[in-house]
Amino acid sequence: MKKILMAVVLSGALVIPTVLAQDRPAQRQKNQQKRIKEGQKSGELTRKEAAKIEAREAKLHKDIKDARKDGPGLTPKERVQIEKRQDKISQDIYKEKHDAQKKK
């Protein structure tokens, strides 16, 4: 009985990180959208800067949807590529929010 219980607990511990990793790109997109909106509201992002970043976010979102169509989810390679692109977008949001331009 203890062996069965231990096997169930271990299998659950292996499945949960995989499920959470599948949602990570979506959560990051939500966080980045929030940062963009906050930047627009505070005047740290101009309309042009926000539109440029939003276009890249939209392209990435489309690419994620397309990648998920061809299988049960994202492959590890796709996930790494998506995370790198999200990292770059995140850096660009920071740079644009902290440059000298202000909303007029």
C-alpha cells in the first residue's frame, strides 16, 4: 500500500511541473501586457513604442498558437525559443520605459 501511495505521489510530482511549464508563455505574455499598459498610462511609453512592442507580442502569440497546433503542446526546443523571444521583448519594454522619451 505504501509503495502504491509513493508511486502516485512521485508521478504527480513529475506531471505538475510539466503542466505548469505549458502555461508559462501565456503567463509571461499577460505580465508583459500589464507592463506595457502601465507604461502607457504613466507616460513612460509613447504610443509608437507601445505599438511596436505590441506588434512583436502579437507575432509571438501567433507563433505560439501555430506551434501548439501541430502537437499536444510545445516541444522543449520551441519552449526555449519562445522564452528567448519573450526575454528580448521584456528587455525592450524596460529599455523603452526608461529612455528619455515621454508621452506627449
